Amino acid sequence: MGNQSGIKFENSYALLPKEFYARVNPESMPKVNIVNLNTELAEELRLNPTWLIQDEGIKFLSGQEIVTGSEPLAQAYAGHQFGTFVPQLGDGRALLLGEIKDINGNKRDVQLKGSGRTPFSRNGDGRATLGPVLREYLISEYMNAINIPTTRSLAAISTGETVIRERQLPGALLVRVASSHVRIGTFQYFHARQMTSELKILADYIIGRHYPSNLWKGNVYLELFRNIVKKQADLISHWMSIGFIHGVMNTDNTNVSGETIDYGPCAFMDRFQFDKVYSSIDHTRRYCYQNQPKIILWNLTRLAETMLTLIDTNVDTAIEKAEEILNEFPKLYEDFWVRKMSSKLALCKTETVDKGLVENFLNLLHDENLDFHNSFYFLGDLLEAVQLKESMTSDHQKTIKTIESSNWYISWRKRLMSEKVDQTELTKRLRLQNPSAFPRNHLVEQALNSAIYDENMNPFKDLLAGLMNPFKERSLQDPFAHSPKSSEEITQTFCGT
């Protein structure tokens, strides 16, 4: 490849023992083209967007030409899938191309999803289709825009192939960027095989990659576990505060870096229900909205099991130390969650009563079947005493009337008064903490269907542009402000593999 790219690639994961991965190159594809390029992220990675959209750049992004230092590989991992342990999973349709240092000097993985078969593919074709690729692009970039830790999407690429699922669909690739791609399932892979030296190598790799400050503390592996627990508590509290339902919280989809990863059948709630599920494969509601904190604790307990020999040579002592950290999780999570949810109610200082205030508001939304996002966003209208107008949607009117006539509203106003902040500042807080735009499921589906079946990318690009400005003040005529009509409502989402 020519020198004009200026890419400095390396792959530290390829330096680990051969048991960690399988070396494999992306399969050739008939006609690769960029469907959408994330120019902002490209520049953050010190990649030239102008070069990336040229033939040579497209070949690099799609893995059709491998740059020096790349060494593509498929990572090995295991995982609990819906509670059932599978000892070997691994990257069945993804390849880690390598790492690039971003403008801040941080290593960032560059991975392809949909690049073809690997030794971990089992019966799969290793391909991806355009819909799931664009879906992950939209939602991961939105999560980044609202400051939730996440993998990123550098590019969506069409492959010129037809991929067979339930029907014929256009093939595509996602170029994904992450701090790393090591999962709880990676630890489980070696633990299941009693490969204790490899477990130590993996833990040392993660410490060096993500938690270098731990190198200077007493029990480095216990501190590593403590840090992972804290990051996951923070991450899940973020999800809960924005009505995000991951859908497949398997241990192989839990990244130890604390980033949201694998946006398969994920969705954002419209009408609020505690037990809301969208994923078509979650028949038992294992990963419903309200279960997400419990599930991440369950996943972290599985991680603890793999790290016991690292934490202490005495197993009983190791269990005691790990359990002590796991027992701290509920309080740790609750503190993160109450703080985030309180800020959505314009509260600055968190007080003891705020947990109940938040819970009562969610109970109100659940009982009245109100829209999660609009209910928070319209609190600004209530503060400003906006008069109900005929031009308002029936949803808007119902939401405002229901909240204003509730006992909760009286408690909230009383609590706001104790902050001793003027109304203008309170309204400003509400607008800063409650996005006016989020990826409503029906809007996402409309954009994806246009791209897939009409070969029209404009709705996708328009939706993406709106989502990249999530806190803009919007009129009630804006599509983002509307709950879906019953005919538009999406009740199920699909994994897309």
C-alpha cells in the first residue's frame, strides 16, 4: 500500500500466545464502496478522510489490502448465552485489523464486522447485511454523542454481494473502533480450559491497556476486578437513565473496557414499562429493561470466578475478597443511577429523598404508559408553565396533564425549591440533561428500509445528522418529539447475524 496513507498500525493482541486468536485475512469482496464515513472519528484517529474515500483508502477500510503492522486475527472467547455456557464462541464474522493511536495517544482497535468466515464461524457465512451495519452505526454514534461509553463506527461499507438470510439482502461491512475487544467471555475461554498462565497473560494485557495505574497498587488483580465492576456499574446506570435496552447481555457481549458493545437487537423505549423487551430471541425476558443491573452483576460474578487464582493463591480467601467487591455493586450502581436520574429532574445536589422521587416518577410513567423520553423532556414545559395548545399532539397534552395533576409533581416542585435556583437555570438544566432526539425505533426502521429496499441513503443520513445534535431545542412538529402511532410501533428487534 502507498505511503500517502500515513497509517501507523500495530497489533499488540497478535503478540499474545497463539491460543488467544486465529490468524485469518478478510475474504475478498466483489465491489467495496463506502456507504457512510465518519469523518470526525477518522480525524480523531489521525486518518485522512479524503484518502479514505479513494480506492486505496476503501481497500484499507474493507480489509481488501492489509497495511504494514496490521496482522488481522479473529479473537477467541467463550460466553454465557442467555444463561447457558458455551465454551467456544469467538469472532465468527469479525476480524481485528490492529490498533491505531488516536490524537490523544490512546490505542484504539480497528475491527471489521462481516469480513467473512473464520475458524470460529461454525455454520455461519461470516457476512453481515446492510441493515444491522447501519443500525449499529446509528446507535453507537448516538451513544457517543450523549457521552455514554461505547464502541464507535468508523465506516459502513457495501460489499457488492447478496447475502442470504430469510431473504436476499445487500452485503455490508462495519468498521468498528473500540478501546479493546476483550470480553468477560475471553476470560471464561481460558478458565474453562484451566489455562491459568494464559489467564494471567490476559489480565496483565488488560491492566497494561486500560488500567496502568493498577500496576502500582497492592493486589493488582483484585484492583483490576474492582475497576471493571465500577466501570460496568457506571455504564449500566447510563443505559437505564436513557431507556436503552441492550437485548443480548451475554458475557461475550460484556466488554471489560466498560464500553457498550454489540448492538444487535437493542432498542430505546418509547412507552415506559419496567419489563420492556424488544429482542425477538429473549423469550423469557431475561434481558428486559429492569433486569439489566442484575444481569451485569451476574456477569461480573462469572468474571470473578475466572480470576480467583489471580486474586489469591488460597481459593477461600480469593472468594471472600471477590464477594466483598461484588457485594458493593448494588450501592455503587445505585449511587451512579440516582445521580444520573436526579440530574434529569434538574437536581444538582443528590439528597436521600431523591431515590424515592426518581422511583415514583418511573412508577407514574409505568402506570400511565407514558413516553419515557418525552416525559422527561416535557418537564421543561411544566416549569415554564407552557399553556396547552390545540397544536400540541394528544400525547404531549396527555403527558403534561398527567404529570401536572400527580402527587409526584407536588413533591418534585417542593424538592426543586430546596435547591434555591431560579427557574431559568432549572429549565436550562433539564434541557442539558434530557436529549430532545434519540433513535426512536420506528424512525430507525424507516431509514434502514429506505437504504435496503429503495437504495436511498438520504433518510439514514438525515436521521444520523439529527442524532448527532441530540440536545438541540426542537419544535413539537419535529419527528423526534412524537411517540410512534400504533401502526408505526416497533415491538420486536432482531439480532441481524
